[in-house]
Amino acid sequence: MTHKLAELSAMSREQLEALAKELKIKFNKHTSLEDLGYAVLDAEAKAESLKPIAEKPKRGRPRQAKAKEPAAAKAPAAEQPAVSSRPADSSPAFTVDAGVYEANAGDTVKVKIKATDIKEAFCGIVGRLNVNTDVFSVLSVTPGDTDDPDNENSAIYKNTTVLSNKTGENTEKVCFLYNDLENIEEDTVFVTLELKINDNVKDGTYAIPFIDPKGETMGVQYNGEDENGFCIDDLDPDFLGALIKVGEGSEETIMPEPVEEEYYNGNEAENTGNHATVREYINEETGQPVTEYHLTGDPAAFTVEAGIYEAKAGDTVKLKIRTTDVKEAYNSVLGFLEVDTDKFTVLNVTAGDTDDPDNENSRVYRNSSVSSYMSDEKTEIVSCLFCDIANLNEGAVIATVELKLNDDINDGNYAIPFSVRGEGSVANQIITEDGGMIQVRILDPEFHGALIKVSSVSEETEPENEVTAPAEDTEKPSP
């Protein structure tokens, strides 16, 4: 038996869920009644299409068969843009799907970004969409499913951070971060992106792709705790961008221009356009590498400090990544350190301060995710994300990175900078009203990478007049 939408809309949630279970539809408590109803309609339509059709008897004299003309070759149909960082011979842990839609110029479309086809449970996702602003106007970006009346009380809403910023004259980047300590095993909507199709848009099939993943578009899985802290494993999901058919559509997919962010390295030039601006330079006083990722143009809200250390070849060093000089309260920080594996070996990465005996009960520890991955043959990226549903007004150690100096490292000053790849290194602040969150504000912190001074001369025998190498001698990982 197939149902009509009106019949499904009249059902209670319990009745609709029972029907969805019969049809083997995946859903969870966050799935809206509307999405559940449409999923039932789709499943019933698919089941009906698989039934054999009885052939009706033909009447009258049979017609003479005509010679078939060769079929014309069809152009490839428009498809959702897909990106993935997984090996070609492996299967995705799950799929992040932004969906397929049909609309006309001037219409408003709700793009639902959801996790589907879940083969491995996950506790975190980072994703970035590239929107062509010649075609679409971004009206709002909201955590969770805005069609769910209880959305603002959901775990997804509370644990997802969203932001958007212009990355060019005709491109806007929409980003989202979901982070929790409980794995998700069922299909879930993480973000609702409300778009208006501009009035002057011509008919065509337009793509809103996920930006090519280089560690910043990814998924992670929580695997309990051990003596070193939380066990967070990287996953390789597939990311399917949105496909929007405007009017009659087109056979080919129309892609936006690639994101090209504007950087100013080692100078004081100001950004006068709508681009995100990144400045990289060496602090003349400390010798540390400094990364400034400017999205708002406001003064630095606080500093993320990785510290200065002295050691010898073969030593082990604990890098403490901490927030300091806090001028603006923050609820999330995302940072990526670039470690040169020719010089250092990453032993482990732990949320919070491992020298604090009460670390595992701390707010930072419970609301942070840390991981590391190889971005090329000799560069390891250490990522740390703190994300909470309330602002933090003071400095805190976000992560502890234990490094071993390789035995063959030469004496010198070595920089471990924060990365400017992809989403760069960013922070947010929650704006509240009457006790409830009304929006997320982007902050512009400064990120001071680590400086490790390597010397084979012990403190007892070091000459008193030894001069520290100047900042320009500081070695940085190869880009």
C-alpha cells in the first residue's frame, strides 16, 4: 500500500516511525517529520517501481516493424560534485550529502547538509562549501535542521559551529564544525543553509561543491580513553556538494570559480577587498612564527600561543597550545600546526594540559578534539579544536603536543607555525540574548607558533657571550 503526503502528515510521530522501520528507512530523533514523510514516499515509490507490470493483450492486426535508428549519444547528465581524501580502493566511512534541488530564479531554497550511508560511527565533521554569489545569495546558515521545532534543544544544534565569509568577488565560503564526545550512527542533518536564487539567473544546473579536502574537510571518530586521554581516529567520508536545477536546468554541471584566498606574507599591507587576509611573519622580539587570519578586520581578540622551548637532539618536548591575552570571550578555537618530520617526531597529542592532575575533568578536555595526519611526505599537521556552547573568558591550555627532536637534527632555531591551509586557524564567539544563543560571531585571534632552540651545548658549558640566532635565521617547514 502506498500513501499520500496528506495521509502521512496526519500521522503521529510514533506511527510514522513505525512505518519507516517497516520500509527499513534510517532515521533518528533529530529527523524532522517532514523529512521522514518524504523518505517514506520515496521508499514506497521505489518499491512500487520494482513490481512487475502485467502485459496487456494487444488487439488488431500487428503493425509491420520499422527498422530502428541508432540512438544518439547522450551528453553526461549533471551530477553532484564529489570530493574525498580516502584511498581509491577503500569505501567511505559515511557520506556528507548537501542534496539535489529544483527551483526557479527568485526562489528560496533550504539546503540540508546531512550525514548518510553511515558505515562507521563518528563524533566530528569539518566541512566547507563554495557558493557562487553570482547565482546564489546566502540568507542564513543555521546548525541542525530548522524544520525541526525542537532543533534549538538538540545536541546537533548545541555542538555545531557555523560561519560564512566572502572569499572573492563572486564566491562565498560556508563552513561548519560539529564536535561531540558521543558517536553518531544514524542519518542526521547538521546544517541548514538558506539560499536565494538571484533574480537574473539563467536556467542551468548549478553546483555548490565542498572545497577539496586537505585535512580541513574531514570526519573523526571517538574510541574511548586511554592513559594518554581521548582516542580520536580520523575517518575518510565522501562529501557530495549541492546540485540545484534552475528552471529547465542544463546537461552539464555549472561550477563556481575555485576559492583563491588572498595572503599577505611578511608585510603590513591591509586587505581592501572582501577576501580573507592572512599575514605570516616572524616576531622580531621572540623569533616565533606568527599567523594572522583576518576575516573581520577587528583587533586581535586573543592570542593562541604554542611557546618557546630549548632542547638538544634526541630530547622530548611538551608543546602547550594555550590561549592568552584574552580581550574577547570565545567559545571555539581551531588551529593547525605544521610539523617538519625531518626535524621532529610527533609522539602524541592530548586535549588540555597533561601536567594538570585534574585535566580529564576539565572543561577544555571534555570539549576539545585533537588529531594529527600527514599532509605530505615530510609535513605532519597537528589539529586542535575547542568547541563549547558557552564562551570562555580566560586563557587555557587547549592541547599538549609531545614531540621528540630527531637524533640527527642540527643546532638552530626551528619554527613550528600555525597553518594557513584551507580554513586556516580561526575562532568564534557566541552572542546570547535572554539566555539563548542568537548568533555566532567570528573572531580574529593571533596565532603564535612554537619556536624550538636546539643546541648541543649544555647549560654548564655554554659560553656566556653566546648570541641567539636572529629571527631571520629561524627555519620553517617547507610549504
